[in-house]
Amino acid sequence: MNTQPPLHRTRFRVRSRAVAALTALLLPLAAMVGLAAPAEAATSATATYTKVQDWGTGFEGKWTVKNTGTTSLSSWTVEWDYPSGTVVTSAWDADVTSSGTHWTGKNKSWNGTLAPGASVSFGFNGSGSGAPSGCKLNGASCDGGSVPGDNPPSAPGTPSASNITDTSVALSWTAATDDNGIKNYDVLRDGARIATVTGTTYTNTGLSAGTDYSYTVQARDTADQTGPVSGARAVRTTGGGGDPGPGSTVKLGYFTEWGVYGRNYHVKNLDTSGSASKITHINYAFGNVTGGRCAIGDSYADYDKAYTADQSVDGVADTWDQPLRGNFNQLRKLKAKYPHIKVLWSFGGWTWSGGFGQAAANPAAFAQSCYDLVEDPRWADVFDGIDLDWEYPNACGLSCDTSGAAAFKNLMQAMRAKFGANNLVTAAVTADASSGGKIDAADYGGAAQYVDWYNVMTYDFFGAWAAQGPTAPHSPLTSYPGIPQAGFNSAEAIAKFKAKGVPSAKLLLGIGFYGRGWTGVTQATPGGTATGPAPGTYEQGIEDYKVLKNTCPSTGTIAGTAYAKCGSNWWSYDTPATVTSKMSWAKGQGLGGAFFWEFSGDTTNGELVGAINSGLN
């Protein structure tokens, strides 16, 4: 019998040690400040700015460089000024530096060359309310030397969607403006142009049922200059299978197979706590990934452990000769009692992610092995799909992966091809939004078309693996003055996935049902020094919410989450109040819902699950 309690501990460590290592390796933006070398002036190119979104305490901006000439550009440099108080905090797809209030974005080694008519964008997150001014592109006006004094058109209004069917959607938008007139509009689906129209309406046909799409619009003026892209409209066509249903919101919790041992937490607890009626999905964690295949994680807990009548969901004891016992049979009973719940089998996690590299070498064979296991006749009715928890594609976790940026997309494409439209296919993904960090390491945007959603692990940003501190909340919703690492917060992670083309509806916000803490702390507010991790029930530096709410009640909040100081111990964790506010934020962002790690950290009456449920309703 493999009890697997170490897997529980290392599950948390995945987001801690990897983040700690990244923190040590990354230079803060301030350290990179310096003026870029002057570039050769280009007279046939434009640069346009778009504020993609604004969440109050910060914003996401994007510059788009377009070659409007007849010869190729070999490099590009965009310069602009921000008023004092407005700064760039993180960037992607360009090297962004500053000198005072003057900012410079220079191409990466792989995106500097632009053929005639081609364009490239780079994005960044920032704080402050100022707008850019004094734009220069390769030393010349950002309007482009080929059209002196002709400003590009404004952004059209965010398109609205109507008459959504299994295969089509009608779009409409408010017109853009231009000093010399609008010629037409490009309609973009998931970032790629699909049509050019002269009016402000377009009907997209030939779509797939039950599928997510993201639409934007871009205007062209009479000189064929393009303006900034409009806001994005997420659309899910009707029909299809595997999704939770039109207009529904995902409320997903992880159930750990090893929780039935030391934690004494069983499937029945989902019923008695009241949580089962408030969730839509369960991720069963974890199946193994080894030898290029999906494999059983813990056979005893999964399908062999015999349950007594008082432990069983329906009050009926297992018999020695029944074909299926263990957690799988209890999940079957839970689904019979709560037919709305869908269950996914999650594979990987921190301990078993090292197997994904071999799996990525033959995605089709790996997908076939996973399908054969999930659809085993003994428990095929228990599962409604598969979740892959690869920590991390083309980056380092417990081990380092070098499969390449395309490996994750290829794997998810194979999964969707094998599991089809009637099964859920999802993935747990990093929340590292730092410049050049883990989100940048893999093609999450390209893979999004094959998944129903991403579980964005927006927790474990900071913790006592940095034994001397500074103390910091492990799940900040937003950035805050003094945060130890730029890009390590939920808002910037979600913004970065959106910037890479992942529809909002395919992003779930992650909540941790536990706290992380230090000891030897004298400062009550974040940013204090420490001497090491605070003591915890199962592991130093970590404790369940159900314990902390009584032993170390919250004494303050920062960046949308709570913290507490009791004696010399300092903890950060989410409470029902902060969870409720995070759910409100998630709704405002148009996210597909929320998920949490994991059920056993909640109270016996499911306080945190209740907050997620009510906050998303």
C-alpha cells in the first residue's frame, strides 16, 4: 500500500521552491534601467498603443509595431514618456527599460525582423493613471514617415455578440474615428484576422459547437494605417459536450487521494460539510505520469480501500467481493446524490511532473494511455474528463523540462483529439507573470483552443522557503508597495494569460485553503524579517485555514488577502471575506470561475467553499 503523504507536502512545495528559485534568478525591472542604444531611423513603420485593461490599481498596455513600407525591418525600438507616478512593472515580448520617466521597448532576438505589412506586439503591466506621450519608433514619429501628420484611427468599441448558435455568432461594434476617415475594419478571432468589412457588423459562421472564441476589431484609415485593437469579447457557442452548460460558472475543488490517511478526510466529508451542493467540479489528485504514460497513483486509496457504512456517502458498507471500492466508488455514490457534479482525474502534480517530458515526445501515445486509464470500464462512469498538472512545461519544478515552448500545446492538442468534444480537457498552469517567467516559457495561448479551462495557480507566490523573509502574503490578488517580486500576483497572471490570447472564460482563479507562515517575526505588517518557517500540523511553514482561523485570527489585509501575527508567528491566508472579494474581482474580469486547493483545509461546515459559491453567484 502506497499511502503517499509526502505527495501532499510536495504538492505545496511545487509552487514554493520553484517560485523561490525564480525570484533569486530574476533581476527586478529597476536593475535593468538604462537607455537602449539608438536604432536606425525607419520611415515606413508605425507604433500604436492600446490600454488592454485597467483593474484600478494597475493596468495592462500594449504597443503594436507595423512595417508599412516595402522593405524588411531588421529591428525596432519604441520610446515614450509617462508622467511621474506611472511606471511599467513587468513586460513581455520586448526588453523594456527606463530612464526617469522615459521608457524604451526594444525587440527580443526572435521578433525584431518584420517583413513588409507584418506587425508585432509587446505588452506590459503597469501602475498609475498616466497616458504615454512623445512616442518615437526607431527615432522617427510613431505615426510613420510614409504618412506625415496622419494619425492612426482610434480603437473601435468592444464588439457585442448576439444570435449565438452552435456554429455562428453575430458581432457589432461602435465606429472608430480618424482625422482623414475610416476605410474598413479587420475582425480578429483569437488574435488572427478572419475578415475585413466596411461596416460595423459581421456574422462569423462555420464555428464549432460548445467552443470558446475571443473577438476583437481593428480599424484601418484611408492610408491603410491600423489603429489599436478594441477590447475583447469572449463567446462560447452553444451545444457541444463536456462543458458545465451555457452561462454556468465553474466552482472546482481538488480532492487528494492521500487525504484518506493522516487527514482522515473522505468523499463523504464533501456531503456532510455542505460543500457538494455548492461546487460544480472535482479534480481527483493525482494520477502518475511515468514511462510516457498515465498510470495509477495509489491503487489502494483509488479503488481498493473498503469503506464501512458510517464512512460511506450513502451509508452502505463495501463488501469484500464488490468490483470497485475506494475513493472511486465513493465518488460514484456522490455523483448519484449530486448529479450536477463532474469529476476530472488530474495527472502529474509536483512529484510526478518529471514524467511529462517523455510524454511530450509522443503526445498521441501518451493521450491514448490516459484515455485507456480514465475510460477503464471499472470506473469510466466516475470521470467526466482529464486534467493535466504539468509543473512546469519548458521550465523548472522538482526537475527541469527542456521539451520546448511548443510541447505543452502539442500535448493538449493530442488530449483533445483523443478525448473528443464530450469530455473535459483542462490543465493546471503557473501564475508566474514575471518578465521572461514561466508563463512566457510555453505556448499557453496556442494550447487554449484545446482546453475547456486553465486552473491558474494564483497562490504560493511567497512563503517561508525564504526563511529570513521578508514576510509576504502567499496569494496576493494585486501588487502592492514593497512586494518582493514583480509579477507575482493574481491580477498580473490573469492579465498576462489574456494578453497571450487566452479567453477570460477559460481562466479560473485559484484559492488556497491554507496559510503560509514564518516564525521569529516582530513586525505585524508584511515585509518583516523572520528566523524560519512557523510550525505546522503536517509541514513547517504551512497550516490549514480551519486551524488558523482559531489559532491565529486575521489581524489585517493587504493586496486582497489576509495576514495575521500571533506571538512571534506571522501567517497569510484567505478568509471568507477575502475569498468573497476575490470572487467579485473574478466576475468583473469575466473569468470562467474559481478553483481551490484543497477540500480538507476547509472547516467542517465548508466556510470557504460557501464563500466561493456565494461570491460567484
